[in-house]
Amino acid sequence: NIVNAEKRGKRQVLVRPNSKVIIKFLQVMQKHGYIGDLEIVDDHRAGKVVVDLIGRINKCGVISPRFDVTLDGIEQIASDLLPSRQFGHVVLTTPYGIMDHEEARRKHTGG
């Protein structure tokens, strides 16, 4: 959804349905400068998010089904999924919240 809008050169994209996990994931992307502002639309149902795109996303996907990663396995997962060591982020859900793989290593936690 986001990647398709990015490829078409759109300025904004509507993400629905909404969840706490999606909001946190988008905030991690925003923190790393991949997307602009987020506008959460509360329609008393599942909700929607309007995301401002700035043209920096090459690829964005999900690993399904989710699986557990130990602290030692984070480096292996990152090397399997990312194109190079200094490029890209793997976002993990940890007991300390949703964060990228580098922050999880700093906080010494798996996910």
C-alpha cells in the first residue's frame, strides 16, 4: 500500500485499518526519516492513518508469520533481510516496545 503509493509518486497515502502496532511502526519509520507527518483519523471504527510521503521508501514489507528472535539472532536476521550492513532497518516488537534492530541490540533485548 505505502510502497505502491511511493512508486506512483503520491504525496499522501491512506492506511487502514489502524492499530497500535501500525502506529508505532509508522512512528519508527518517521523517526528514521522515511516518511513525513502522520495524521490519525478516528472514525469510531477501526480507524485510518494519513501518511505524508517524502519519496525515501524503496521497499517496506512484513515477515509473516511472525517469529521470535533472540539477541544473538538479530544480526543474522538483519544480514538475511537487508541489502547491506549500513542500509535499511528491521523493526522488531520487543517487551520494551517497537524498535529497530539496532536499538534492540543497544537495549540488549530480543523480540
